Amino acid sequence: MAEIVTLEAWHEKFDGATERADLHVNVAFTAGRIGGKATDKVRFRLMLKQAEVVIVIPPSEPAKVDPRSVRRDTRAREGVATQTRETDLQGSTTAGGKLKLGASGVEAGLDFDASAAASAKAATSVIVTEALREMMVVHGLDEDGTSHRWTITPAIGDELVGQPWRSEEEPRLTVVDMRVDRDRHIPPSIRVEVRCRREDLIITDIVMTDEAKWSVLQLNPQHRNRMAAAEAYLRNRLFEERLLEGADGDMSNPFARMTLAVVLAESL
């Protein structure tokens, strides 16, 4: 589902001189526009309200995680919000008649309109700066008890948009090469996945491309058929990409688990 998540992973190349390598994971979330092809029968917008990044090292791989290297803190990517507050003090006066100008006693016929006002303004500015987190990140272990997982939720708003961490500066963990003979055996392979549940999908702006069917569905105030069409589209996409877990593929189950992206970490 490249429309809503981008995933990359890499580490330093394991060779005779490199036994340990930091694993970097770049993940970015965005709002997806689904159904843009001419053959698609439904169009809708898709976003996430929660996701998990999971690092998987299969038992058959000659590698292990250094537990001391795992980033377990909850720090997320932060921004700075600056707010300016102003306090205004205003007063107004009105006047009418003639104004005498100069020491010579010359009178100038300058009339003040009774509706005119003079305003005095004093402003005090206070600048308030605070750190904002785009997303909250919580570390844990997957169901197998060995795969490290980071659960990501939005800190502001309801949707995941942006990046939860700085991939270059904040590697997730360090992988240790356990091969006895590194020159003869294949380097270990590390898999990274982005997962979510059905209830984590936010589906909006559903439109049927078949105008006749769309006209009929609009008469239904609850529009349940539109959601069913969007879920069917997602189910087919996920099945085609072999990302939907479970034999029945029941998208109506709020706890149905799906994998949105899978990559093998690149060796650089």
C-alpha cells in the first residue's frame, strides 16, 4: 500500500571487518487516494490512525539483536510551536470647535467632526514557545516475544502524517553477525514490516465510479454499501499483494491484521 506508507531499511554491509551494524528504518505516512485507475469501480481516501513497525530476524538467520542497542524510549519527532499574544489598551476622544495655532493669536478654522476619534494604543507582546510531538512512539515485543515492535500513534489530530523519527540519526537497533566464517556464508537477512488492524484504517470520501449504482447508493442514508465496496477493494488489493492475514480475509472484523509494507533491509 504505497499510497499511504513508505518504508525503507538499511544497514552497513556485513563483511570480514564488520560484525555489528546499526539498522536504520525510514517510514513515512501520508493520505492515500485509492482507486485512480480507469478500471477501478470505487474511489476513496485512506489514512491510518495507528501503525506498527516490526523488525523480524527469522530463527534461521545467523544474526541477533544487541538488546542494549534497542531504542526503547518514547521520544518522537518534535516540532516547535510559537504563539504571540498581544494585550491592547485603547482609548478614544471626540471634540468640536476651533483650534488656536501659534503665539500670534492667529485662529485657524479647523473643525473636528464629532464622529472622529483619536486612539491611543499600547501593546505588550508575549512569545510562548513549546515543543510539539508529531507522533507518539512506544516500543514493545511482538507476539513471538523476539521481534521488536514500535507502535506509532498521532500526537496531534487523528491521522498519521509524516515521519515518527529521524532515520539517519536514530537507528532502531544494532544487529550482530553470528556467522562463524563470514567469508564463506551468506550474510544474514533482516525483514522490516509495517502492520495495522482493520480498525486503524480511516476510509472517507467514498465514490462509486459507476454513476447508475452511485445514484442508487446515495438514496441510502447510511451508505453501508459504499463502505462494503471500499472494503472489498482493499481486501482484493491486500490479497493480491499477499498482505492480508487469515484465510477468510474478513475486512469487517475490526481486529483483522494486515501488513501494509514489507522490505528486506538493504546492505550498504
